[in-house]
Amino acid sequence: MDDHQFRRLLDHLGLSWTGYRKVRKGVKKRVSRHMLALNCSNMAGYLHEIDKSKEALDECERLMTVSISRFFRDKKLWDLLSDEMLPGLIEQHPEKILVWSAGCACGEEVYSLKILWDALEPSDARLPELDITATDMNPTTLERARNGIYPASSLKEVPEELRARYFHPEDGGKDFRIKESLKKGLHWRAHNLLAGTLESQFQIIFMRNNLLTYYHDEKKRVALKNVLRCLGAGGFLIIGSHETLPSEVSELHDYGSLSYIFQKQESAGSSTFSASG
Ligand SMILES: C[S@@+](CC[C@H](N)C(=O)[O-])C[C@H]1O[C@@H](n2cnc3c(N)ncnc32)[C@H](O)[C@@H]1O
């Protein structure tokens, strides 16, 4: 499949060439296999096929997902979370803190948070309950997340002390299994960010390195609306360190020195988009 054909597919699906450019080799390979399985010899035939069959479209969209991640990706974020954001939230929400990892891939971000949480040592009080909902549209990555086994390369930013405490080496150190106790309080769920929202009001939503990178603007807006609807007042939205929000998003303000953390205004209503959005 050449780039011209690939770009046709991206446009058809509302996906962004800028986002996919660097990762296109592997994605093209997966889609080419799917084209072969459907007996499609060219892109026009394939687009026709995915338009007429929901099953073929679902499979194509699953094959287009990119699950690259690693533990403690963007170290500055995790430092700020443990030094400032989590202690503040613990004070404000002493009973329960609700977190959503939207587009969680194989769970690296989710378990990173659990490790941080576990490592917090409250000096005088008990910690609130930490309740994490982790969603992804790709059931294969969710299954991997549930299993919690990772290649050593995913752990390259995990400090040695935490690696020893929270992971068990398997297969001679080729893979690492997450400590079983970290799986408590996690709800893994298949969910497409374009299809609807969740019921809760979360104190933190991670929405990193997925729709803001890989989607066209129109789809970003749809998904963002769904996501921001369930960010509680005063809650944090964390996006990828190379991502930006569409300019018309209102009722969020920058938080701290990192350009990819936002906080919802305390008095924010239900709409987080300005009239033009
Ligand atoms: C590159 S990974 C990012 C993982 C993690 N958030 C991080 O930053 O390390 C992107 C994930 O987003 C998921 N994703 C992409 N579009 C989605 C959508 N519309 N709804 C739900 N998940 C989506 C993909 O399946 C993939 O697992």
C-alpha cells in the first residue's frame, strides 16, 4: 500500500496523516492483511467493503489503533502528580478519588498511577479509595492490560527500586508481570470515545496520545465533548506532552508549568466548549 492509498483510508476514517506518519509502516501491514482477507485488491474496493459491513469497519478501526506506551511516560507529569496534584486531591476528596484513563492501551499509564499511589505514605491519615476506570476501543489491548505482563522495553523509565517492588521477571527477564495487588480497584471496559460518555464525574482524566494525535479536528471535538462532560469541577485533564487542545475548549485553565495539564473551573457548567465549538 503506498502513502497515497493510505491517506485515502485515513481521510475516509477521519484520521490524521500527521499523527500516523511516523507509525504508518506497522499500521499499513495490518490493514494490507485485512484487505487480503476480504479479497480487496485496491483501496477503492476496501473502502467499499468497510462501508457496507459494520464488522469489517470495526475490524479496520481496531487495526488502525496504535497502542505504543510505556510506564511513567513523561516523567515530569508523574513527579507533579505525586508531589502536588495527588496530595491536593487527597485533601479535597478524603473518601474516594475517581480517575479515568481514556484510551488506556495495555494499561501502562493505569498501573503507573497505581504504583505512585501505593508508594504514597500518608503521615497521619488513611488514603482515600482510588477507583480507576480504564477504557479502550481495542479489546485486544484491554485483555493485555488485564493480564499485566509487559516486555522489558516498557519498563525502561521505571526506577530500579520500583521495578523490584512492583514487577516479577518472567521468561528470564524478557517480560515483567505486574504485582497482583495493583489490580485492585481497576475497572477495565471497552469504550469508544466517539460513541458516548461515562456516567461518573472524575477528578482526573488521562486522555494522552490518542484522539488528539490521531484524529481529524471534527472527531477530536466529538470525543472531547464526551470526555469533558464527565470531568468534575476542579478536576484535571491530562493530555499527551506533544498534544494541544482545540482553541474553542473553554472552562479549562492551564495548571502548573506543564502545557499538557488542565483544570476544570470549580463553577464549570455542563458545556466545556465555547459557542463557536
Ligand atoms: C498510543 S496509545 C496511548 C496509551 C496511553 N494513553 C499513553 O499515553 O501511554 C492510544 C490508545 O488509544 C486508543 N484509542 C484510539 N482511539 C480511540 C477511541 N476512539 N476510543 C477509545 N480508545 C481509543 C487506542 O486503541 C490505543 O490503545
